[in-house]
Amino acid sequence: MEVSLATVIGSAAGCIGLYSLIPQVVKCCRTGDVAAISLRMFAVRTFGLLLWTLYGFALGSLPVLIFSALGLVLSSVILVLKIRGSRMQHAGEDCRQDPPQGGADTAEAVAR
């Protein structure tokens, strides 16, 4: 079985791309801290990886298919954690009381 140069390059690129996501996934899973992650960026990235997976399937290119599918899984994990984290954060904000809004009553309350 002969492996083409394009397959080797594609496999190397896929490994590097996956390697860049793994530390982020591990950190998010361990700490649950997703505050610094952009929801929009990971939503777009996940959708892009879905399209790359479909493209790899359509072409019959194993490197594109395999590495984009694995990247899709990793990005989806981060996206789900971010969505869960955002919901929990918003639920916590709803429980807090809002401070009084402007007016003379506010000034009098502060002066007391």
C-alpha cells in the first residue's frame, strides 16, 4: 500500500489542528471555566468543522474526514460546555436583586 505525499501532509495538518484543541478541552472539562471562550467563535468553528467533515466524506479523503470529524467532536464538547456555563451564569444573575434605579428615593437611601 503506497501512501501519497498529500495524505502524509493532510495527516500531519490534522494532527496539529487536533493538538491545538486538546489543551482547551482538557482545561474546560477539568475546571468548568469557560468564561474566556467566545461562544460565537466556537459555534462558527463547530459549523465549519461539520462542513469539512461532509466535504471529506464527499471527496473520500480519509485525512480530511477523520481529522475534521475528530475536531468536530472536540469543538462540540467546548461549545456544549460554553452553552451550559452561559446558562448557569445567567440563572445566577436572575437570582440577584437589581439595585434601585435613579430618582430622589435613591439619593435619600444613599444619604441615610
